[in-house]
Amino acid sequence: MAFAFDTLGYSKRLREAGIADKQAEAHAEAAWDLIMTELVTKSDLLGVKLDLESRLLATRNDLQAAIEKSSLQMTLRLGGIVAVGIGILAALQRMH
């Protein structure tokens, strides 16, 4: 959707309200400058979307790597606990 600010119509309405021609034109130009610099275009939105998608993918990959690392650490710890438990059971069995 294109947006257009009618500077001619704006200045005309100001002149009809009693504003001098030069002032009406200056108001219209200033309003156009303000409005047009604040507009967001489809290109702007696409750029932000691509940036957010890129960041989301990087965050997802980082999170997945952290989960895999934690899973490996937990597996190793559990394996250690099981090994120690088996060792304790073997020692207790030898004592009897």
C-alpha cells in the first residue's frame, strides 16, 4: 500500500484558512518531511524480518547445542553414579 501526502492540498487548506502562501508552503513541506521520514516501507519490514529470523535461528542453534551438551554431561554423571553403585555393591558382596 503506497502512502502519499498531498502537500498541494495541505497548503491549499492552510491558505483557505488565512495562512500566507509562503507559510502554507513551508508548513506543507515540513509536514511532508516529518511524515515521510517516519514511514516504514515493505523493504524496511523485510529487513527487520530477515534480521529477526537470523537471530532466532542462531539462538535456536545455540540452545540446541547447550541442550545436547547438558544431556551428554548428565549421561556421563549418571554413568559414573551407576559405576560407583556397582562398585559399592561388588565390595559389599565380597565382604559377606
